[in-house]
Amino acid sequence: MSDKNLTCKDCGKEFVFTEGEQEFYKEKGFDNEPQRCPDCRKARKAQSRNRDFRR
């Protein structure tokens, strides 16, 4: 396994899916590679938390 360059589906920026991250995904049983860069993942998570907090 080696690092992979992926493109974020939200912002279009390229990001690296490292060997370590790939192993982590495999251990957790995740079949799909990440579709968002770390920045967009953080933003999406924060947005989700804000929605849950307002309820």
C-alpha cells in the first residue's frame, strides 16, 4: 500500500490519503475512500454539531 492522491468532492482540492489512514480505514471496516479533504471534513462535522446543538 502507498499514499494516494485524492480530489475533494466539495472544494476540488487534492489531498493525500496516507498509508496509515488507509490502514485505519481497513481496520474499521470502511470500504470507501474519503471523498472530502480534511478541511472540508472538519467543516462538515462542525456544521453537523451546530445543527444538533440547536435542537
